[in-house]
Amino acid sequence: MDAGLINEASFGHEYFEGPGFASVIFSGESRDPEAAADEIKKAIASVRAEGFDRDTFERAKRAVYGRNIAALNNVGCIANSLVALEFAGRELFSYIDAVAQAGVDDVLGRLEVQLKPQYSSLSVVRPKQPAP
């Protein structure tokens, strides 16, 4: 983001899974999507090689936990979560407990099996060019 490759207001991420698959998506606007994708891959490689600051991890974990707890205040969010987790064979409160109990080593272990560059792809939507 420091290089101005990503429009910070549009940058986002998502994780979803189903029977036999899981996907992590990074999305956003960029004038140079290929360079932005390369920077994301470099950042992931850096965390794989060097790990990350435990204070930063704990702060991020508390934020994720807090968002999940806050979502319990919204009936629609609860319903969507219950349905999605039921289809995944999971239970809502065990998911929240898993977030609370996750450690740095758990996350680094997941990096060994997810976010591998050889399994990544880049999809770019460009404005339609007017016909000549």
C-alpha cells in the first residue's frame, strides 16, 4: 500500500470454504494489478520466512474476535453464520472459541498449506474499450 499500488479504500479480503475446497481472495482497485499481486505474494513470503510480531498478531486476533462477537448483535448475521457453518459441518460458538484460542504457531502452520504462489491466480476486470 505504501507504493500506491492499491486503492486502500477498495482493498479487501475474504475467506470461504466448502467440501473439499477453500479460497482466500484479496480484492481491490489498482492501476497495476500485476505489481499489486506480486507485492501481496512478497508480503506472504516474508511472513513465511520471518514470522510476524506477536503484539501485532494479538491485536489482529482481538479485532477478529471482536468482529465475531459484535456480529452476534445482529439477527441477520447470526442467521447467515449459522447456515454457513451448518453446511460446513461446524458450530458457531466453537468457531468463535477457535479464534480466541488461535496462536501464532497455528497461523504460521496454516501458511504452510495455504496462500502458496503456485496455487494463486489473478483476475483483472478492465473497462470495455469503445469500438473503433
